[in-house]
Amino acid sequence: MTTEITQKGKLAKRASYTMNTLTTAQKNEALQAIAKQLVVDADTILAQNALDITAAEAQQLPASTIDRMLLTHDRIQAMADAIELLIDLADPVGEVLEDFTKDNGLHVQKVRVPLGVVGMIYESRPNVTIDAATLCLKTGNAVILRGSSSAKHSNMALVASIHTALATTDCPVDAVQLIEDTSREAAAELFHLTEYLDVLIPRGGAALINLVVREASVPVLETGAGNCHIFIDASANVDMTKSIVLNAKTQRPSVCNAIESLLIERSWFATHGVALFEALAQANVTIIGDDAVQAAFPATTAATDDDWGHEYLDLKLSVKVIDDVFEAITHINTYGTNHSEAILTEDAANAQTFLRNVDAAAVYHNASTRFTDGFEYGYGAEIGISTQKLHARGPMGLPALTSTKYIGIGNGQIRG
Amino acid sequence: MTTEITQKGKLAKRASYTMNTLTTAQKNEALQAIAKQLVVDADTILAQNALDITAAEAQQLPASTIDRMLLTHDRIQAMADAIELLIDLADPVGEVLEDFTKDNGLHVQKVRVPLGVVGMIYESRPNVTIDAATLCLKTGNAVILRGSSSAKHSNMALVASIHTALATTDCPVDAVQLIEDTSREAAAELFHLTEYLDVLIPRGGAALINLVVREASVPVLETGAGNCHIFIDASANVDMTKSIVLNAKTQRPSVCNAIESLLIERSWFATHGVALFEALAQANVTIIGDDAVQAAFPATTAATDDDWGHEYLDLKLSVKVIDDVFEAITHINTYGTNHSEAILTEDAANAQTFLRNVDAAAVYHNASTRFTDGFEYGYGAEIGISTQKLHARGPMGLPALTSTKYIGIGNGQIRG
């Protein structure tokens, strides 16, 4: 164990016991202070961000990666504005979920409590630093942040700004810890920091998430990887299909709830397939298809078996022609990542079969998969989209950052 | 991977898709058939159990272990009776937890769904086989059971009886799988069976639970280990204290919610300590104390630092004299297992401080820790007591065996 990780773990754990006692007003004052300080510190933060950007350019990282890392005055203001919205959200801590009194008079309540110490391990975007820290503070948690080495200067400047703000509030400065060692070894230590970490949340690409799920002994909230499908059934409305498929693929191809794969029922394909592919091609989407698709639409790239499980996060779409809703369900349950899946059909029975049997966090009938999102669902904040089945599934709002506790009040009750 | 585990994993996964479509009535019919079949098969089951008992006696296993393994006609009838009670419980699957319609008309419901395939890994008691299988079936899950080698014949006979029963119902026989290979290697394979297992629940001693938590990449529901404390504050009522401490220690010392350690405020100890120890000694409890306790009560065994973290599950009690509620909280958060913790006090402020700051699934004021139990809480069934913070904490009833799914019904909605 490095000194840094155990020390920061210990400090975060101790701070979590103070966080647990803060009122909603105290936590909101701390958030308000952070929102103000970020704007005050903007020039310093941008200067540090420039170091990361220069290094990224020197390493010739992809333009899209550099854009995600880039901070501007507007982006810092957007972080501050998001904190203002978070302040207005209801505090889940203290909510009474069950309340019963036994015949012997023992009164038991099940109440929401903070998780304790949340570990966040994430990739290039520095705004996750502010997001994660403020969502954790709002829910009475301490947080240990571990960003990527490429955003190290930005993250240090952002956390320095948070610390400046917290020092003026009742919220302990130690409640937000940034791990400065961005080596793989340091990440591996976090995976096993069960003494101090209550949960570990990875945010980033499939490789990072799979690594954390495979290696960590700390409980993990698996987020994000989305190999999402749309199944076009025989009776799918043609105009609706075109509109939804284009939206789900092209509106923002780099996000987890965009579709990566299209399954088309054979008769619908024969009649309407080419027109749909032409519309997709016009939107610069590359079609990666099976033999049937290649035969009908020569601009198609040949799909290999690997394509069915691939998350492109790009203007690429794998397409397979299939027989019916049952083949769609089997294909999705085999190759999907349990994120967001849609059926387009006018057949109510097929819709029900699909919605019931596809194993995913969110399933849709005649709507775009792009709706799977904490803000779209009205949660006002999102710590990630869970693709696992325990604790939270789908978009995770503030309650996902809480646990529960049974509190029993008696006057001498013993068990008979 | 052994053929057995991947084969049974695959069969269970496939069966889980059928389980997911069954109505409550269909599941209850299957449970009814199992309850009947167990009684029909009782002689066969007892004959197989006798083989395990004979082997256990030959290996000179402890009498308490052999008693936990022993089946009788009464115990089989008790299993059948428990199934009848389970049939009467509400089915959580299908419950609508959220329901909202967006401005664009997209209607979204968050509904409870089965977890899928539940893995249970457990120690000697064969009744867990029936418990786990029936709770999983009630909640629409398939289950993979992995009991101990010492109860192998009993478990095989019990699962054979379940299979005979299920063959007459709509519930697939493959929904209940027993792993017959009871080697450590087979257990290790289960830990990483992420392709087929949605959750792994260990039930048994601390060594088993720690092994699963440390090794498994399948999400784990940590259950059971209970190093529980009572803190006797300065103002604790003397008679109530004696009654609660005796109950929590002696009513059933082998269970996880019995106390293992007593923390006594210094002034209360000076006045009432010896009388309490005499009452405990009369109930055959061995006191394992710090220096102050040894000085006051010569029959005390000297405590080492290891004792503060030890779960005796026996008529032994570690005792430490401390200064106040803050020392109690720090001690419990350091050495406890986040299970059940109690404060005995007439001081409301100290009670609040304790209840808020002790990090445990259940905290009590002036009541015995023995109440932490699914049946005591009125849940009617219990798959275990969770000592982790994700998904479920404390006694886990049927909802702990479910996940959720968002179902969105639209008529062409796309994201703007």
C-alpha cells in the first residue's frame, strides 16, 4: 500500500463520520461555496487545464479526447450552474422508508443514510471531478477521486478550489480526496481498499469498467457500457422507424445510450431496408451488415461476429436481418450489455414479449434508447447509469448514493 | 471451467428467462408441489441424510455441527410448513416503484423484476437448500446451490425431491441447480461465473464470507458475520441492562445477532459491574476482560487485542471499560462488522449520538440486538442479513431477491 492511498482513505473515512451528521442546510452551504469558488478560481483552473491540453496535443491524443478535457470559462460556469441545480434537489438522507412498531412496543424505522466513502475512478473529462464530488457531498458522503493522468493538472486545480471553498464551511475539507498517483498500481490498491471504501464507481470506457468489475473486492457499481439495440419488427411504422433509428444512432453517437446495432425482421427489411440504409448513409453512418444486408445495400461493410458485441461510440451501426422477436431477444441477451433496448412495432403482443424478456436496465416500445438518462427521467442529477442488477439499475440519481439503516427504539425489549 | 459448472450455469440462465414470465399463481403452485413432495420423499431424504451423519460422526465433527446437519421427520415437516408460509407472502415481482409520463408523452415505469440467476454458497445446514431454492423461485429467479461436502447426500436428496415436484408444474426443473462438485476449485469457478450468475450470496462462517467477498467478480451480497456490541452508558437502567445483556448474549449464542462484546462506561462499571458479571457467570458466560474488568472480577480471562474483533458464537463475552459514548462509537466502528449494535442509556442525547454515528445495519436504543431478523421485522422470510451497504442492508426479505427495470412506452418519441 502506498502512503498516499491509505492516508487519504483514512482521512476520507474519518471525514465521512462528520459528513453523516451534517444537516441539509450545512451541505447546501458547502455546495454554494464550491460553486462560487470555482468561478473565482477560473483563471487558475484554466491555466492548469492548459498544461494538460498541451501535453495531450504533444501526445497526439484524438481531437475528441482533447475536446472532452478542455475547460473554458463557459464550461466552468456550467459546472457552477449545475451545482446550483443540485442545491435545489431534495436531500435523500434521513428519508424514512419503513416504520413499524412491534407488539412488544419496539419501534423500528428504516432510514436512508449516506454510503460513507465513495470511490470514483474515471477517465479524461475533468467535469466528472466536480460532478462526483458535489453529488457525494449532497448525499453526506466523503469521496475519493481518481481521475486520469491526462487530466491531472486540471483535477488538482479543481479539487484545490473545492478545498478552498470547504475550509469556510462546516463540511470537512478531508471529505474530498484526490489521488494524485495515477499509476495502474495505485488504481489496483483502490480496488482492494475495503477498510476505507464503501463502494467504487468506475466511469469511462468498457476496458476500465471491466477491469474494475473483474479485480475489485470493494463493492462496485457498474456503469455505462452500452451496446444498445433497436429491433424493427414486421409491423414497425416506416416513418417512425426512420426517425427513431436516426435519433438513437446520430443525435450523439459517443454516449452509452446511443444504439450500436439494428436487428430487422426479414419482411420489413425486404420492403423498407434499403430506404432506411440510404437515410443512415446520408447522415454519414457506416453500415456494418450481415450477408443479407450486404446483398441489398452494396455500401455495407461486412460484419464479423465481433461486431455484434462491439460498442462503436461512433457513426457506425451493425445490422442483422432476423426472423422474429424471439430471435431479437436471444441476440440482445447474448450480445447486449443490459443497458437500453428498443422494439419498434405495431404488434402489442410482440412489444410485451420484448419488454418482458429482454434483460436490460431500460426497455422501450416505439421510442428512442437515448431517453435512458437521469435528467431525462427527471432525477435532476446522475452519478452514472448502472448496468448491474444490484442496488441500482439504470440512471442513478441521489438515492443511489445512499444506503439504509434500521433504527430500533425500545424500553427494555428482549427477544422471547 | 468444469463441464458441470458451465453446463448448470447455462441451464439455470435459460430457465431464468422462463421463470421471469411465470405468474404468481404458477410460482405458488410450484412451491406447493415442493412442500408436498418433501413430505412424500421424507424417508428417502432421511436415508441420504443418515449417510452424511455417519460420515460426520466418523470424522468426529463437533456435536453442534452434526446437530445442524441432522434431518428428522419433524424438521422436514417444518421445511414444508415454511413453504406454506412463503406461498402466502406477497410476490414483489411486477410491483411498480415509479411511474411518470414525460411532456412528450413517453410513459415510463420502474418495475421490480427477478434478479435472474442467484448463486448460493453455504455451509452445513441442509435446510438452507430448501430455503434458498424456494425463496428464489417465489421471486422468479433460477438458483445455483453449492452446499458443503459434509451435507452432500442430504442436499442431493432434497434437490431431487424439488426436481420431482417441479416436473409436474410450469416452473422449469432447470431453475434449481445443485453443484455436486464440492471442491474448492469448483467454488472458485462460481466466484467468476459472471456470464451466468447475477449475484452470489454466501451463508455461513466468517471465513467463507470473507473468501467470497475477497475473490468473487460476480456481485456479492455479503451476509451474516456479526461482532455485535452493547454499550452500557452512565445512566443505563440497572435492571433493564441485566435483562437485555443476558438476552443478547445467552438466548441463542450461536447466531449472528447475539452480542460478542460489552462496552461499559466507567462510573456505571464501578457501581454495577460486578453484579452484572455475576449474573453472566451464573448463566455460564465466560468473561474476557480488559485490566479494569480483571481487577474487579477475578474470574475474568485476560482479553488480547484480537478479542475485540472476535465473533465467539459461544457463551463468551469480551468486556471493555470505556469513557463515554464517543469512545464506544469509535471502538464499534473499528472492530464491529456493521451488523447490530445497541446503546443502553437514559440520556436521550447520547442515544441519538450513538444511533446516528454507529455504522451498522441495525442500531438499537434500550433493546436487545437479537431483534435483527427478517421474521422479527415482519418480512415473513429471510434470505440472510446483509452487512454491506449496497442493494440491501440488514434482514433481507423477498424484495432483496429482485432488481428493477425501466419500461418506456412511446409512440415515436425521439430525444431533442
